[in-house]
Amino acid sequence: MTTVQVGELLDVPASQVPQRMAAPKRRGEWITPARGLWVPVPPEFRTWGGPPAVEFIAPLMAHLGVGYYIGWLAAAAVHGAAHQAPQVTHIATSRLVRDRRIGRADLRFHVREHIGVLPTVERVARSGTYLVSSPEATALDIATDIGLAGGLDNAATVVTDLDDETGLDDATLALLAPLYPQATARRVGWILETNTEHRLDLLAAHVAAGSSTPARLHPALPLTGALDPRWRLRLNTTVEVE
């Protein structure tokens, strides 16, 4: 609820709401993830300092007027492709939002182009619904931001698991690839064809139509190592998929 709505419920002016809600907030019964927004905390989450991020991310983003989706490892976990629950929830947003920690929920926001164009999937929480990136968009995000995925080995493992769990669609990957850096499609294609039996001919055609300059498998390492000609990717390190 907004501060105005809480005031109406308590039959007090909005200016008196912070004072009237101070005690319930101290008891962990309410959180304020943004100025003017009040979220009730179910009893089982009060020792956590607040509910999980999925329980309040949608109303928080609506209150801020920001387009969003939960992405990267948090989205992969929703799709069943994470070995353990991520400690941080990374969220793509249409504009800058300040990072915040609310109880155990550690929220990190990243401005992304094409919010509203990249496909999302609606998932259900107890308090309502929230948006996560589609499996294909999740794989491309992870391949773009290796650091957010816990390193190249973990990124490759998660992308491979996403394919096992959801069957990443070649046509969808090729359709979305122009929205990402060229290196992204090359990494995804190489990771999947190296570690699974999945052939990605449409994604490979997208790569073939692009620049002939090799990209790095690991973006932070020198442009050395063998060249994979199909994916125009310089294999500048080894990858271990668990």
C-alpha cells in the first residue's frame, strides 16, 4: 500500500503514517522498500527482516514506475537451472534504480536497453505475480555478463542447464541475438554445441552474417588461443561445465 492508502486505512493524515507505523515496522511486520510504499511481512519471514524479493518486486517496480524483469542467475533458478539459490537478485530495469538490501533480499539493478522487447515469463508468488526473463533471454544475459554469473565456468554450466531444463530454442536465440553484443551469441552457440548435442544453425547463421573479427570466449582475457571458425570465437581459456 502507498502512504496515502495506509493513512486512509488508519483514518489519519498521510503525514502521520510514518509515526503511526514506526512500531509495527520495528516489529518486522512491515517493510518500506521505497519511499511511500508499505509492504506487509508474513509472520514466517519476520525473522528474515522481510519477505523474499519475488514477493514485493512487482509492486516496488510499479511504485517506482520502472519496467523490469528478474534476470541472470535468479531467473535461471526460476527456470530450474541453478545448483543453488543465488545470494543476490539481479534485476534488469528501464532506468537507473538504487541497489537496496531489505532483510535477506539483496537487490542489484542494471539498466538494460530493450526492456519491454526482450521476452519475459510471468511467475506466481503468494502475493501476486512477477516477471523473469525467458530462458533464451536469460542465457543471452548470462553470456553477456559473465561477472554477474559467477565466472565463465558457472555461466557455461547454467546455460547448459537451461538447455537441459527448457530446451533453448534456436530460432528465438537468433531472433534475440541482434539485441546483444556480437560476442554474446558466439559464446552461447559455442557453449551449447560444445557441451550438448544441440545444433544451433540459425544462431550460427546470425554469427556468420556479422563481423569476421573474432570475439573472446572470456571477455577479460587476452585475444589469444585457438579460433573456433563456426562461432568466430577465440578460445582464450578452458571451460569446465559441472
